[in-house]
Amino acid sequence: MNEQHEQLIADYLAGNLDDAGKTQVEELIANGTIDFMEFRELEKLHEDLGSISAPAPGKEMSSKFYTMLEKEKQSVKEPWLKIAQNQIQQFIAELTMPRLAYGLVLLVIGGFIGSQLNSSDSEIDQLSQQVQDMREMMMVNMLEGASAADRLKAVTISSEMTSVDSEAIHALLFTLNNDPSVNVRVQAIEALKRWGGNERVRQGLVKAIAKQQSPIVIVELADAMLELELRNSAPEFRRLIEERDLDFTVQQKLESSIAALM
């Protein structure tokens, strides 16, 4: 809401407008130019302020002042708390481990409410970062779970992140090299390709070649090496061909990949 509309509403609530001014405010609310919920919040604040008497200065006045101040703070923060609630509810819907989700949600809500925010932009930035951090923590924990469905969900979550830290990269590489599910390992490759510009990811993918037994995962890695143009992976694929009894189709795939990488 811009300052002109805020002043217009303030005059409307204070009874300082003539009939034409009142009609203008009502039309702005009706056509959505002034958000009705924001108008109601300001109206409620005006009513709360009007209900406060003006006693002589003392403890009672101080108490009412701080009560009023807290109500005003809450009215300002409420829209961002609603945004936070919507973000968190959407994220919880992705999870299959409610207890872990509950703990992380408490952590995020506590940090969000407890912070002292100075502007709308900083509120949005902080909320976005907290949701990002929550997703990252959730992904790392879910990758360690017993359920293959949870681990697969964790890899999917990672693909929706705008950035990842070293812990998340380590967790994805560990999953690629150790997860018993071929599907999870394949999806881990897809997730890691998203961060292919990261040197640790690039080195980790090359080192992972020698640790794979599944032909499907080996072929997926070959495609990833071509996509990321990791030429130093060619010797690793050559070593697989020489040291293992690979399926003929897989061997052909690796030979063609080596030729393309050289």
C-alpha cells in the first residue's frame, strides 16, 4: 500500500473526509486497489488506539503504550507470517517423516519470529533463506533415512534448491556411491549435474565412476560426463573397460563416450 492510500485511509478512519472522499476510499477498496484485509488491519489498529485513554504519565500509561506498540508490530508482521505459513505448509506436504518435519518447522518459525526485521525486502530475503536452509537440512537428513522413498524425495528436493552448501554436496555424493537403490543413485546424478559448475561436484562425479557396479548407473555417469564435458573422466571409463567384464552394450556406450571426451 502506498503512502497516499495510507493517508487517505487514516483520514477516512478519523472522519476527516467529505462524502466524495469517503466514496473514493470505498471505491478503491471495492476494485481491489486498496487491499481489504490491510484496510481492516488499519481499521482495527485505529479502534485499538481509540480505546486507549490518556491517563497521567505513569506505569499504566507505559504498559498501555507498549501493548499498543506490540499490536502495531504484529499488524505489520502478520502478512509475512502468512507467507511463512504458506511456504512451510507446502514444504511439509513433500515430506514423509512428520517428526523431523515438525522439529525443523519449529526451528524455522522460532528463528523467523524472533528476528528483528527492518524492511519488507529484508523480511522476504530472510524468509527465503530460512526456507532454503530448511530444505537443505531436510534433504540431508532424509538421505540418511531407511526408506528408499524418503531418499528419493530428498534428491528431488535438492533439485529445487537455488544453491547448496558443502554438506549437501557431500550427502549427494555419498548417496551416489553408497545407496542400495539404483533409482536413488541415478537421481543423485541428475541432482549433482545441476551443480556441475562446482569443482567439488565435478571431482566427486569422476571419482564415483570406479565405485559403481550397476550398468544403469555407469551409463548415467557417462552421459553426465559428456554433458558436463569432464574430459578427465575418460581414463576412469577406460579402466572400467579393461578391468571388468562389462555388458557389450555398456562397453560400446563407454567407448563412444571416451571418444567424444578425447
